[in-house]
Amino acid sequence: MADFKPVVANKARILSIKAAPAGTGVDASNLEWVEIAVDLDTDLANWRVQRVHPLWKAEIAKPIEWAWVYTWGSPAFVQAGEIYRVHSGSRIRAAMHPLADDLTPGRKHVYAAGPLNGARLIWERGDYVRLVDAFGTVIDEVIVWPEEVAASAAGTPSSGARASG
């Protein structure tokens, strides 16, 4: 049974996002991910991670395209403190060719692509990642803004993170 009781606090929020560096191939799509932090023991049934891509076209009234990236099943009981890392790649690729990042402790790894050939790179600079509840309410939203390539070459990670404030 889904948890339909309204709550004063947020059940979950976007913790961070890591877009793949330029030139990354589909074979390394698991390098790209969004982390969702759970703040309350609850049921996230039918909650979704959404990608919103602005098109910046003057001739279109609402110049965006969007897609659902990942949906929690039903029921999806989660515990406070859990962190879900939603990879752009597939579980099959992670099992066949695990990356060091796949083995990060303290994270529950889930994958946007089911079959191996379903993997794709999702996030581009200027996209928005949204956490949407089962009723369609946007719970949290973060803009994807990875570091410049020159900064990545200097040793800083290419990831977007929540701005403080």
C-alpha cells in the first residue's frame, strides 16, 4: 500500500549528479549518475527521476523536451539515510564490467537502462534533473552543470552538485 499521507518534511531529495565527461562512449554510461538521498522512512512508489532538456528555440512556446529516466516500483519501501545512485547505464554492463564507482559503499545502485543495448548517456550541460512524486509534484530540481573540460583535466571531478543556499 502506498503512503499517501502528506508530510511536512521532504521524503527524499537530489543529493548530486555526475554527467559523463565529453567524449565518453555508451560503454561507459554507468559513469553517469544521479544520487537521491532519502530523508524519511517511507514508500517512494511511482516516484520518478526526470530529465528536462531546454531547446532554446524562439519559435516554440515552451521549448523543452523531457523524459522519465527512472521510476521506483510499487511498493518501494525505503529507509532514512539511504542513498540511491541512478546510473544511466545498465545493470548487465555493471555486472560484466564493474567500474570502481559501482562498488562505492553506502549506496544502492539502480540502473536506468534494462538491457545492455538500452544504455545511453543522458545528461547534458543545461539540463534539469527533477525528482517527481507519484502525484506529479516536483519535489526537487537541480541544473546539470559539469565542470569545464580544462578543470577536469586538472584533476577536479566533472560533476554537478547542489549549490548551497
